[in-house]
Amino acid sequence: MPRYISLIRVDASTAPAEGPSPELERRMGELLEEMTKAGVMLDTAGLLPPEQGKRVHWEGGRSSVTDGPFTESKEVVGGYALMQCKDLAEAVEWTKRFLQVHEDFWTVTCEVRELAEG
């Protein structure tokens, strides 16, 4: 069965500074448990804030490293989910359910892509 990654992009201007609410964490935990029991969820994790990261760039035969935060980015990658689904449509449906556990003030976009195997 193919594997898919859902890259979770959060609009930093709508995300609460204190992070997800306890209620959101509870709903998310329930959904992740359901996905795990269904054999869909292979791995998932949130990421630390961009302030604690680095960006490595390659151009013109040279690499450069920039310390976070990355001020030109409105959206930040907040986490990922690695899923095994029968097809892209199923991966999108699980991702939609993930987005729906968020409160209305969040602006979250997930990019769902199949992993290239072999």
C-alpha cells in the first residue's frame, strides 16, 4: 500500500502563542488513536518553533545556514503525519478530519503527497 506524507503548515498569525488548547490536544489524540488502530498512521509529530531551527540553502555550488526565525515566512511547517492509505483520496480524507479538530480561529493547510518508493 502506498505511503503519504501530510505536511502541516500553520499560519503563525492565527496560532495561539501558548500552542494548542487542551481540548484540541484531546480531540487530536482521539483521532490519532483511531488512525493508528485503523492501520493508517505510521508516524506523526509536531515540530518545535522556527526560532529553534535553521534553514540550510544550496545555491551556486555553495551552502549557507540561516538561524530561525524565518521572517519572510508567514506559514511555518508545524508537523507531519506519515500515513499508509489505499490511495490519495483516503489520505486526503484523513487529513481533512485532522484539520477539522482545530478551532475555527486556526488557519492550517496540509500538503498531502505520496512518497516515491524504490
